[in-house]
Amino acid sequence: MTVLSSEERSWGEVLSVDRNIDSVNLGAYAMEVEDPEGKLSLTDLVGGSQKKKWKRIKGTTVNHGFTSSVFFIKVSLKSRDTEPVDTVLEIAYPLIDHIKVDFIRNGHMAEGYLFGDNYPFSARIVAHRNFIVPVRLTPGESVDMVFRVKTRSSMQVPLTLSSEKSFIQRSQLQDLCYGLYYGIMLAMVVYNLFVFISVREVTYFYYVLYVCSMAAFLLTLNGFSYQYFWPEYTWWNEQITAASIGSVVLFAHLFTRKFLDLPGWKPWINQLSIYLAVFLFLHLTVCFIVPYNVIIFPVIVIAVCMILLSLVAAVVLWAGGYTAARYYTLSWFAMLLGGAVLALNKLALVPRNVFTENALQIGSAVEVLLLSFALADRLSREKTVRYDAQRKALKHEQLARTAQAMALELEKEANENLEMNVRMRTRELEVMNERLRELSTTDSLTGLKNRRYFNEIYYREYNRAIREKTPLSCLIMDIDHFKRINDSYGHLLGDECLKDVAQTIQAQLMRENDFLSRYGGEEFCVLLTSTGEEGALQVAENIRFCVENLQVVKNGESVPITISIGVASTVPVHKKNAEILLNQADEALYQSKALGRNRVTLFDSEVKDVLSEPRPPQIYSVVTPE
């Protein structure tokens, strides 16, 4: 174990720590050494010839932008408490590739930790999106923390020392803010996705992809994606950052090109926008091959060019009276400001603080809200334009119709008598044809449709049942001993009975598509669409019961009327089998008559009949004929 003298440990300012510590930015107490070749070791820096190379950092955070150098950072702590002090060291930049921290306690080399986003997430000391190291100081203990940092992303090492309570409170507040931000992004995605599905406008689709890409980029930048989505895939975690930035710029450009109608502008502007889109697409294809620190610079430059081009186009449109462009201009200005601050932050041109580190999130949240207003305004404007166009078209159509009416009026004046005669004759023929058709398809006694019309309806519904694969049921019914009624009470009463029975049957058909016709002399037929055996039997039994209770009186004498019904039901398959259903219903009717009349009989392939006895509706018994 290496022992260092007190003189060798006295580098820079020492931070005194006690139990009352809240949160301290260690940048004010940090020293650094740049190692361009990456050959220095910890021993060289703390006890060798390189010891005097330590320099205070500029600003309050280690921030050197994109560099290939290795940096050593040192912070000295000393406990001034009489009891052990438990603190939390947080390195709040999740994209650092390699970090090695060594602790020198009271001049002795003590524990060391190695972590970074090039190591599996499970290797971290604390499962957190940032790099967390618990630091415990015993009473009067001096501790030197030396960090060796190497990364292909921006060289930023924000160091914060906090009490456990302060760290938890700060983390909860940060998670709440992040939750609100991602909630806004998710709401914008869902809302505009529904709008896209409704109106089929590709502008909304590009906007949804842009918002998703922005959320994915910030999830990666803030370390959430590595923590929750791919904690063991280090290569993917590093490359997805560049890919998400490229997709943000690509879909933002496609959205802008469609929203501002850049192809309708001057040819050189349209050509430039095409070149930008092609470059961004190529960037996405190679970002998983080219190193991150190489691919990131071109995409940042292209992003700045795209935003500037978009802003110029939006300002011109705004000046031309395009109201949606004002929202677009303000939104992109907010986004440009946030993106520029973040880019300058990563390039070490502005200091790293809460505002500069979260500038893109603030700007993007404002942008997506304003862009939603812009899309809503654009949709409203397009509706207004379409309404005005329709109104003008209607007005022109009305003028054309007026002119046409005048021309027709002149023509009518010349041919008025002839056309009047033709119309009168035509109308008379139409009325006569309609009456003939009605007479030819209607039973004059009962007012029901006759068998001829039934055949038309039957084959039409049979073919529909084949297409829709739905059941079809047929009820053929016959008034029992109708000849006896005619012979006993006269044909006039028989006619009245037919009409009463027809009305009674019709009253039991509750659905509009149920069809009743007079099938023969005292026979009726009911066609029930989308109805199986159970429903057909219920309708048939209701008809039988109501007819049985029908009150027909002749000279003070009640005339008994009953009806026999045959029921057949099937799910049609072939058109050639259309006659089978009618034959089955007819066969079931004869079975009802053979078994004593006043019955409902169901035909089936096993020749089992469901017969009804005189009883209330919906009660059936199964009888197998001998």
C-alpha cells in the first residue's frame, strides 16, 4: 500500500465536510491534469515528476468538449465532524465512457471504482441513471478522490457531493420534472397520432416521428434508456445517441418541408431541402459504423443549417399572412435557442449548469406545444379554405344552373305542348304500370304480398344468407279445416277469417325484415332472416297460440280457428339448394297435419319433430313420430 506524505496530499483547496452538508458542487475544489497521450498513471500524478502539473479547472465544472485526451481530476475532502459522515458523490453526465475513481485516505491508497456507459449497467455501485458513489468519512479523516476520465462524447464531469437526504430530494424533484416533460411529449404523440389517423395528413405523421425521436434522444442523453431499456447493451447505448440525434433532425426537416410547403418555393430552396434530407438519411445508415465523436459534428452543423433555413422560410410566410407560421417561428426559435445552448455546452463554449444542461428539454417542450398550435391553426385554415372553395363552387354552380334553367325555359316554350303531353302520358303509364305491378304482387283479399312476390324476396334473402353466412328460417302454415269453415259458415265468413288470420300473423312479426305472404288458398308463408331454429320456433308458437285464441263470431256463435305450422331452418351454402328449405318447411307442415293439426313441427335431418301442444307460447316438446 502506497503511503503519501501530508505535503504530497496538500493539493489545492480542501473541502471540509460535516453532517450538516447539503449539496456542494465539487468543481470549485477540483484540480485537473490533461494527458493527451493517455500514458500517465495515478502514481505519476500523486508522487512522481508530474505532480506539479495539477491546475485549477476553469469555471465550476470540468468541461472540455469533444477531445481524445484523458483527464485526471482531483478533489480533496476532510472531515471536521466527531462522528462518521455519509455522503453521496454524483457524476451527473450519463454519456461518459470510462471513469476510474481512486480514494486516498489519510495518505494511503484505499478503494477504487471503475464504471461508465461502456460497462454493463449492473456493474454500477448504485442502480441510477447517473454515476453514484457512496463516500463515508470517519472523524478527522482526509480523503483525496482522483478521477481518470476518458470518453468519445463531450468531456464533461459535473461532480456533486451531497448528503443522502439532499441527494434523494434532488433526485425526486428531477424525476418529477422529467416525468412532466415526457408526459407532455407522450400526450403530443397520442393526440397527433389520432389526428393523423383521422385526416390522413402526412404532416402529422412526420410530427409524431419527430416528437418520438426527440423523446428518445433525451431519454438517452439523460441516461433513462440505458437504465430501463438496454442496461447490458453498451455498444447499442453509445451508437443510439448519434442515431437519435440524426432521426430528430431528419423528421424535423421532413415535417418542416411538408408544413411550410418548401417544394412550392424557389427551386434552389427545394433543392437544398432535398440535399439536407438525403444527407440526414445517409447519416442514419452510417451512424452505427462511424465513431460517435466523428459523426456528431456533421449532424450538428446540418441541424443548425436546417433550423436556420426553416426559420427564414417561416418568417417570410409569417410576413405573407400565413398565421400558422407565427407559431412555427416561435417554436423553432425556442428549439434553436435550446439546441444552441446545449451544443455550446457540449463544445465547452458555455459553462455547464442546470439551465444549459436542460436547455434542449425546455426548448423542445415549448416547441412541441407551439407546433401543436401551429398544426391546429393550419388544419383550421385548410378547413376555411376548403369551405370558401366549396362556397365559391356552389355559387358558380348556382349561376350555371340559372343559365341552364333559362336555356331550358326557352326550349320549353317552343316545345311546351308536346312535352306536356309526353309527360302526362308517361306519368299515366307509370301509374298504370305501378298499379299493375302492385296488383300482380298483392293478394287482393288480405292485402299481403302473393306467392310470386314471395319467390323474389326468398331468392334474394337466400343469396344474402349465403354471402353473410347467417341462418335463414321458413314457416309454412295452413288454417286447419278451412273448407269446413267455408261449408259451415259461408265463404264471406271464410274471407273474414283469412283476413283476421293474416293480421294476427303480421302482428307477431316484430322485425322489419321479417316477411309474410299469402302462399296459397288458406296457406301463409313467413320468411325470417338471420334467425335460427330456436327463434323460428318461438315465432311459430306465438303465431299458433294467437290464432288459436282469435275470436271470430257468427250469429252469436264462436267460430274455432287453429293453424298448423311447418318450420325449417338452415345456414345456406349453395344457391342450387334454395328449393330444399321450402320443401323441408312444407314437409314439416304435412307432419303437423298428420299428427293432429294445431301444431308447430320442426324439420331436421334426423326426422325429429318439435311439436307444440295447445299451451302458452315458447313451450315445446320433442316427439319422434312412429
